[in-house]
Amino acid sequence: MSLDLSHGGLLRLAGIVIGVLMSLYHMWAIAFGSPEAVYFRGTHLLFALVLVFLFYERSTKRAGKPADIVDYGMVALGAAPILYLFLNYDYLVNRIYYIDDLTTADMVFGALMVVAVIEGTRRALGWALPITAIVFLAYGLFIARLEPMRLMDQLFMTTEGIFGIPLSVSAAYVLIFVLFGSFMERTGTGQLFMDFAMALTGHSAGGPGKVSVVSSSLFGTISGSAVANVMVDGPIAIPLMKRTGFPPHFAAGVESTASTGGQIMPPIMGAAAFVMAEFLAVGYGQVIVWALIPSILYYVACFGAVHFEAKRRGLVGLPRSELPRLSHVMAERGHLFLPVLAILAVMYSGFSAPMAALVGTLLCFPVAALRATTRQNVTLRNVLEAMADGARNAVTVALACACAGIIIGVVMLSGLGIVFTQIVVGMAQDWLLAALILTMAAGIVLGMGMPTTPAYIILTALLVPAIIKLGVVPPAAHMFALYFAVLSAITPPVALAVFAAAGIAKADIWKSGLAAVKIGAAGFIVPFMFVYEPALLMIGDWPWIVWRFVCAVAGILLFAGGLHGFFLTRASPWQRAALTVAGFALVVPSIWADIAGAALAAVVLGSQWLERQRMPAVAGTR
């Protein structure tokens, strides 16, 4: 293949080289120990800024055009402050921050750093997060009356601002897991997940919908992005759902809801889960334990919604002749599950999550080489492109975390977090449910305009302390914020996963959004469940944890049945209402509520069973 020596061709080559170097740098840091915080986080941000200014256009007018002199100037502007810190590292670590005054050079390079991060974030993610950062900066300077020198000290000269915990998580955790996902995609694991789900559930009622639920939960382990999940899974699952009789808007709702859950589904969750582990000072393995039951409940709700809707509409699955055989799928591609299993094995052997992800990443291509069916993916070009893809895919998270660092820096220095906590506690009047509803609304609104990670970080700074003060255990409070930052992807009016799925399904956006909320409705209840009953986070005694899990699964299924008008048979209006109430009762953490819910469910299921028994007899008299 001839080398493209045009400006655009050389730029693309440079992008691959920079991406490969970024990936190799982070792999080296995990294997041999990362450098000191400023060097490690600064290098991570330097790579991200170079990539974003070279490959993300500054306006729609320049779409498809290669970088020009302005973009190269922005690269220099973004690199200069970071290189300044590196070259003056001894000065940086020996000065007493907040006490020693900044020099003119410190102030100038600090201002350049803030501008570069905000502009880079705008290019990568749009205006929502940068405007939020600008509003917080304005609050700090003009309302909280922070000294510009002290603010710049916080944001640029310490690890409490731009180079704070969010960027640390992006550098240490996110990139290697994104790289792992890129390696998995390049070795054909996405096809394995789809075939595995088809073989498992494709033949049952509403089979393609269940395929979407299962494959999206699996693909979420290598994607971590709801929209990316939809764009990979949707073009296959959505047409199959439409073909078997699901309306287009329902097919889009199923795909978007199932894809959104990938960020809360262990073993490899979205980037915000790694931030949570850092904030709570626990291992990522502990976050997986907390997330396991809530994520199962979320997908039980999705699966139940698809099943009951299919049954109500009389839809059947795909013919077995059109489906792959499970044994055939596992024989051809089952070995591609090994890197995921390796990550779990290494993590639970006591090694760090990044080390586990590194092992899984390094195994991807050797494992693909084990069988002839996947061996064609093992090429040097594929490896290099996987590394470049991984680096590019991590850019948006890196810049979101750096920009969120500006917000966190202002919040910490101004004491806004404490003020916000007092406001929320005052508004809630010590009523926890009101504080939770406020947090839910804030999470959904923030998530509409920005990715999950910065939305979760802002919630953690402003609202999570308030609900902890009202008595919620910290893991439950953080998981609550994470859930609603994630669920904003399917909550109208700005529901990015729904937009992507509706485009594929050629469906009305509003109908698709309402269908997604209905399918994921039980998922909106799950966070309230584990706040009031931490046993669902596996906190407490095992007998009670198991009991609450069983009741929660039953309640979620009854609730889904009530919403979709079917359980054992088509539900009448009073049965739908009773199923919904019974479902609510079973998720309330009380033995008496469990008994009441079970009794009400027994009445409905008994009446439906009798109706179903009469159906053949009625049919026989016609």
C-alpha cells in the first residue's frame, strides 16, 4: 500500500503514532510504576490535548478538513503550561501552595492551561461542560470573591484542580480499560457477544429484544459508552426486533435502555466507577461488589419488559434455523472470553485494576491467535490501530476529567460544597426522600449535557454530601449519584442513547424516549431501593442480603408486568394496578410490606392462572 504524503495523510499517520505512543506510555506506567503525580497526569493530559487540537475540528465549517495553523497554535498553547510545570518541577514541589505568591509566569501559564482545557473540552464534548466550568469560575471570582492568584494556585499549581483526582483516574484507570475494549473489538469479540446472545435467547418470545438486552450488557464491558454500545449493537438488533413485530419506537427504547446499562454492569463498568473507587478510597473490586445486585436488577427489569411486551403482542422468537448454535459459537469464538476472565482472576488475586486490565489487554491478540476463526484479526496493523483507537477513545474522558477538575477546584476552594449541602438539607427539611429526588433531578439534568463521569463528579461535590448527612451510607449515596448520571442517557428531552437508537430504527424520538423510560422504569426505582436497603449493595448479613435480593427481583418483575400489561396472561386494568402495587411493596425493605406484596401478587397470579386454564376450553367451544 502506498504512503499518502499529503498534509491530511501525514496528519493521519501522526495521529496513529501519537495514539500508539500514548498507549505504550500508559502500559509502561502500569507495568513498571507510574511517575510522580504531576508528571503522570500532565503527560496524560498533554497527549489528550495534542490529539484533540489536531483531530477535532474547532467548528462545523471545518468538518473534514485537516488541522491548520490555528490548530497547531492551540497544540503549542496547550503543551506550553504542562512543559512549564515539568521544567520547573523542583520549584513546584518546594513552594508552599496558598502561602507563596505566584510569579507572573505562573499566572500566565495557569491561565493558558485553563483556556486550553476548556477549548479542548468544547471540541471533544460540545458546550455544556465548558459553560458549566466557566459559570463556576465566574462564581469563584465574582460571588465567592476568591483571589485570582489563589484560584490559579488551586487549579494549576496543585493536584487539587485540573491535575486532581478525576484526571488521575483517567490516566491510571480509564485509558487502559478503554484500550482493552479497543483490543477486544479488533479481535472480533463484538461478534462473539452478538452470536452468544442470539444463541441463548433468540428463539424465545420477543427473542431479538432479549438478544439486545444480553448482547448490550456484554458489549458494555468493552464499550463503557451508551451511544457507542447502541451504534455497534443496534444495527443488528433493531432490524431483527422490527422484523419480529416490535414497533420501531419500542425497538429503539429496548436498545437504548439495554445499552445504557453497560456503564453500571460489572465486571468492567464505565469510567465514573473508577472515580468512585478513588473518592471512597476503596479498590475497584469493592465497587464491583456493590454494583452487582443493582445491575442485575436493572437488566432483569429490561428483560422482563421485553418478555411481557412480546407476550402481550403475541410475538414469537426467530426460527432456530436462523440462529447460531451455542456450541458452535463457543467452539469458534468462545476463547475470546478468556481476557475478560483473566481480568477478574488477576483483580481478585490482589493486583490492582489497571494491572488486571493490562494483563487482559496483552492477552487479547495471543488468545485470538489460538483459533483459525479469529486468527485473521492478528496482524501488526490491527494491533497498532487498536492502540491508536484506544488512545483516541480515551481523549474525551481525559478532557472531561480535566474540565471537571476546574469545577472541583472552585468548589473546594470556595466552600461551595458545604453551602450546597446546607441548602439541600434545608430544602429537604431533614426528609431524605426530598433530598434524593433533588439529587435524581440534578443527575438527570447534568447528564443531559455532559458525559456520565463529569456529571457524577459534580454531583459528588455538590449533592452527595447532603444525602450522606441525612443518614445514607457513603457507598449507597455515591451509587445513587452514579445511577442517575447514567440514566440521563435515556431520559427525555436530551437522551443521547435514545437519539442514536431512534435514528437506526427510523422511529419518532419522543415515542422512543417514552418507551425507553417505560422499559427502564424499574431501573429508576433501583437506586432508591439500595439507599433505603444497603443489603442490595451486599452490605450486611448474608441471609438478609439474599432475602432482599429475591424480593427485589420478584418486585421488579411484577412492576414490569404491571407496566406492560402481561404476566401469566394479558392483564386487565385492575390486575395491572395490583401488579404494580405488589411490585412496589416487595421492593420496600420491610417484612410486612413483603407479606402484603406477596399476598397481592398471589391474588393476581391466581386469577391469571385460572383465566389461562379456561382459555383452551373457551377456544374448544368455538
